[in-house]
Amino acid sequence: MPIIPADYRLRQRTIPMNDTVATPPAEPMPTHPEEMKAVYDLRVGKLITLQGSARMTPAGLVTAGIAASAILLAVSVLVRATRGAR
């Protein structure tokens, strides 16, 4: 009876690594074809510098609008309920 190493099945299932290395593209590809980007630099005096960037898709913008509308609707219902209780 042959002696089989404990990791024999594991070695059978492993896939050999490919020696080729993928080169990154020159410019980063957008994650969404309709992605909007914004970058700003804000300088206050000589010592304070703020930098920021944002990315958004049209679907994200619509979703943010729906969420803001739902919050405002809920707040208006709460304000009306507290005024009616007085």
C-alpha cells in the first residue's frame, strides 16, 4: 500500500500561478460610464489648505434626492404632530 502525503489532494486542486504581470492602465478607468467627478482645493490664509474630491453617478444623485425628500417628509409629519398636541 503506497504512502500518500496528507496534503496530496490539496496539491492536486491548486492551480499554478501565471508568471505574467498585468500592467495598470495609464489613466484609471471610471467605475461607471456616467461617473461625475469633482475636485477642490481650498486655501485659508498661509497655513490652512483643504483638499477634497468626490465621485457620483446619476443614480446615486437621484437616490440622495429621494432620501432627502423622505427625511424632510418625516420631519414635517413630526412637526405637525407636535403642533397638534398643544
